[in-house]
Amino acid sequence: MDSYVAAARDLEQDESYRSSAPGHEDYEGTLWRFVQEQVSEAYRRRTPTVDACNGWHSGAYLLETMPSVLYILMRYGHDPAETIVRAVNDTWDNDTIAAIVGAAVGALHGRAELPMRWIEGLSGRTAEHDDGRVLQLSQRPEPCGGQPRKSERFEVHRQGAGRT
């Protein structure tokens, strides 16, 4: 959370958001400050994830999504499967929050740390006529922060060219 707050503080500058979550309707300010105040307090109190996320509402709004993502990663980031389960089960906008949490968990731990039953039978396709390369890309041996080999960087770029 501290890394997020430091980066967001520099990026947000004078952005201001209003909360509509019950109990937070009077909040108007930056996202980083809301995260710093609310997430750190929930973490300090060891608030159950569903209660913390319900507290700021965990909907499809920046002041709800980011606190939920960060809190779930802080509480469960060491356990990839539990992190994703909490994102799905303990939030309102669970498709968005679980997608963000899943991407972070994948970057931190890699595919090998996910339960095999979640992966078996997946085609790796994101569209009807694609080449199914998504699963192959997810098998990269380097953990987060590792630098891909030059040939691998080129291949990923080339494969993604022209796609959104």
C-alpha cells in the first residue's frame, strides 16, 4: 500500500473524488489519501475482507475498486488462490476487482502457483479465432521484476501487434 500511495500521490496531484459509500459520503479528496486512511485502518484492525470491502462499497468506482484491490492483496497476496477467491466472493464489482487482483497475483506468483483444477481444460483463447497463445505466455519462467530475454520481448511485441 505504501508503494501505491507514494506513486499515486505524484500522479494524482489535484484530482478530487467524492465517495457515495454509506458512512463515507462526506469524503472528498484524492484516491491515495482515501486508500491510505481506509485501507491502513482496516488492515490494522484485521477487518474481515468482506466487511472492509462493504465498508467502502467495493463497486465500480475508483474510490471503491482500488481500496478493495489493495486490501485483498495486502491480506492474502502470499496465497494466490485465496487472494482470487476473496476478490470474487467478498466484493460487489467482483469481475473487475478479481481481474485486477488476478493480474497482480499472476505477475507476483506466476501460473504455477494457481490450483491446477483452475487451469485444466482452458483453451487459452481470448476470441473465437485466436491462436490460444495466452496460456503459453503465462508460463514465463521469470517472476515479477525479471527481465524477459530479448527474443521473448520481441515475440510478445510481434504477437500483440495490431491487437487491442
